[in-house]
Amino acid sequence: MIQTVSTTPFDGQKPGTSGLRKKVRVFQQPNYAENFIQSVFDVVERPAGSTLVIGGDGRFHNRTVIARAIEMAAANGYARVLVGQGGILSTPAASHVIRKYGASGGLILSASHNPGGPDEDFGIKYNIANSGPAPEAVTEAIYARTQTIDRWMMIEGHVDLDRIGTSQVGEMVVEVIDPVADYADLMEELFDFDAIRAAVQNGLSMAFDAMHAVTGPYAHDILERRLGFREGTVRNGTPLEDFGGHHPDPNLVHARVLYDLMMSDDAPALGAASDGDGDRNLIIGKGVFVTPSDSLAMLAANAHLAPAYAGGLKGIARSMPTSAAADRVAEALGIPLWETPTGWKFFGTLLDAQLATICGEESAGTGSDHVREKDGLWAVLLWLNILAVTGKPVAELAREHWARFGRNYYARHDYEAIATDRANALMAALEASLAGLPGQSFGALTVSAADQFAYTDPVDGSVSRNQGVRVMFACGSRIVFRLSGTGTEGATLRVYLERYEGPDGRLTEETPAMLADLIAAAEAIAGIAAHTGRTAPDVVT
């Protein structure tokens, strides 16, 4: 029997680049999660008899919201729900399940790389039938509905999330599925597992830090069981509701133990990590950190070594703040390079239209047309495929790449949890100064152009404005300023710094030294310290 519960709107339920993210205590308010989920169900397109996929990264509050979402789906006319055992589905695995089983969409419960626990973060994201994040037209419609909602609906029922099998809630069938098997089988189709297994038998070694997040079960199955890496290759492989009290963000701050190992004499050939929901990656070779921007370029340049990409790439897409390293690979391969706003949803139309094969963001996300999300383990497996086929270490592959294409020295400086009014004031002042910046000099750097990035989708014609401030210099360097939409409190200012050195340039220098003049210019242009009181970033990647 359908129960209808009266409610009133909550302020601030506007989805960001990856759904609605707030503190757990916000989501625990009566009707809060229900209002948002009902708003999704009220506006998204779905035919009669539709299937809904539900899963999350195992963080605190996941099971509670998943149980309620199942009850609400039953009341809203879904015929079937597929949910990962234990409520677990990595974001790329959920995307694959949506595609494989023809679902009309899915709810992914995660705050990605943000910390978990009773006092930390939670999130809900809706993916559409193409299995990618809902585009802006859909998220705007969801937000509009949250502002007027007056009721939500449910059919009371109980599903044992820990038991694989089928049950019913009302007339709706609920299938608890193995969260790993479908995804792992897909990876075995994409990559040369025989070559990787042979390389492992011949001594190829790695360390993978799952960060007590969702990729632990996937990595145990794929890396240790299917590929034969020794037991213990996967570290912190048990998903925990609070990620072991750590921050599940695969960067050089939060994966410091892995970084220190990879810089030691005892380092394996490859070090890798993934984040809370499994869509990001960290790649470190013995003695060399590969930036996400460089990783995208190097994977694209060598993708033909994997069976799924042996026929070549249709195109490469990158977010605007990501370095231009991939642009040079695209030029060499004679394929298009697409520059989009930040947010994986912008890659969806390109992938669906077969205009791109591989996509990437500087925020440690890379993926391909096998799903419509970034995919941390996919990137790790493509690196392993390349290492296995070439027999070369990561450092050698990097040197060869830079010698061919040049090197984009690159870093991102994050100023986290800034008071929103201060962050907005900084960006407003920066935008007001854009017209007067060209021709100005900051040390040895002369501004050649400055703008607020806007994007017109080449497939559907949609326009996205105010996607980040770009300051370009005559020498080819650039600085990008933007506010992130992935936090849950205050604002995060991201400052992206990029300097290009050609194949005959200085290719083996330390990144901080090569970017020193850009760091000084960023402060002079934006007045970060004056606006925020911060004299140094919280995180450098």
C-alpha cells in the first residue's frame, strides 16, 4: 500500500557537479533525503516497467538511505531495482550495470573523495539512461522540484542487502546483485589479462591502496585473484563507513604512505590508489609521480596496446582546467581534442555521439567509452596493460613521452573551506579585472588573454557559462581559477598552474621550481591572501 507523507521544501538542495552533497547531519533531518529522491522521481524520464539501479560507496548512512530509496521506488512505479550487495556499487560499476541491464537510470550514494562518518559527508547523484551523470537540464529540473515539493511516497518493505537474490516490495522486484562480477568481467574484455598475468609471473609488481573505500572488493578480485598479483598487493581493501578515519582522496597528501613507498628503494613497479566511490585514480611509478593530466596524455598515446583500443581512438576529451598535454597527443594522432567544463556529465554527449573515446580531468579522473563515468581501476588496468606489453618502467615511459611531446609542468592548489562570501568576492573581483589584464606583466610573464570560460556542446548545442577564469600568458603558460562544486561546507578555490616546455626544453626539473613565477603571478592577479586570509594552499596536487 502506497503511503503519502506530507513535507515542505528545504533550502539548498541544488545538485552540484556530482549531485547533492551535504554533511550527514543534514541528510539525517526528517524528509531531507526523501524530498530529494522524490524530486528525482518526479522529473526524470522513464518508460513504464523501468529498472532503477541503486548503490553507493559504503560510507556512513548509505544503508539507511538505500533502504528508503527502494521503498520510494516501489511507490513511484518502478518495476525492478538492482542494488549492489551490502549497498555497494562503485560509481563506474553502477554506470556499467545501468548500461548492461538497460536501466532507465540509477541513484549513486556517495560524496566521492570526501571523508565519511557520522560527522562527515554524504551525497546522492542521479545517473540517466546513458549511465552518465544527469545533465544540467535534468539537475535544474530536480532542483526546481525540490523548491515546491509537498509530498513523498513509499511502500513499506524490507530487503536483506547482504543476501544476493530476489525479493519484492509491493509489486516491484528487488534484485541484490554481486557488485563486482559484471564490472570485473568487463575489464577482462577491455584489457589483455593474459599479457598482464604473464608479466606478473615474470616479476611485475604493484601496490594498490583502496583507502578503505569502495574499490577494495574490486581490486581484490581483479588484481589478486584474476591477474595473480600476490596477496597483500591491495592495501586498506575493506570498505569502512568512515574510511578508517582517513580522507579517501587519492592525492599526494592523503596517499602519502603509498607515495613514500614508491619513492623508496623497495618500491614495486607501479603504485596506484582510488577514491571513496572508485572513480578517481592516483598513478605513481617507481621514483616518479605521474600527474593526472600527464596520465591522460600517456594513456591516450599508448591505448592501442590494449585490445579494446587497438583500432585507435575517435577523439580525446579533457576538462578545461586539465593541462594541454593531451592536446599534443590528439594532434599527433590526427584526432579531435574536446575542451569541456569540469564535470563528467559534459563528456557524455561526446561519448554517445562517438566523437571521443578517452576522457580525463586533472582531478584524477580518467575513463573511456566503456561506461559514462570516470573509472579509477580502468586507468590502473590500462597502465598495467601498457607496462606488460612494453616491458618498460613508468619512469622510462614518461621520459619517452616528454621527449616526443614536450612536458606540461602542472599543479593544482586547493584552498579549502573558505567562507563562501569571501570566495565569491574574490571571483567577482577577478572577473571585473579581466578586461584590463592583457598586456600586463607579472615578473617575466606577460598576459596575452584572459576570459571566463564558456562552452557550447557540439552535439546538443547547450551552453554552459562561468566555468572558470583563464589567464593566458605570451609564453604559453596559463593560470585557471575556479570554485569547486564538490565540497559540502564553504567553498574550495582551485588554482591551476601550467607551464609548457617543448621536447628540447627542460624536461627533468622539479615542478615547484618550474611553477614559482606562476604561483607569484596568481597571488598578484587574484589577491588570494587579501580575500581569504590564506597564505598557502591546503592541498597541492
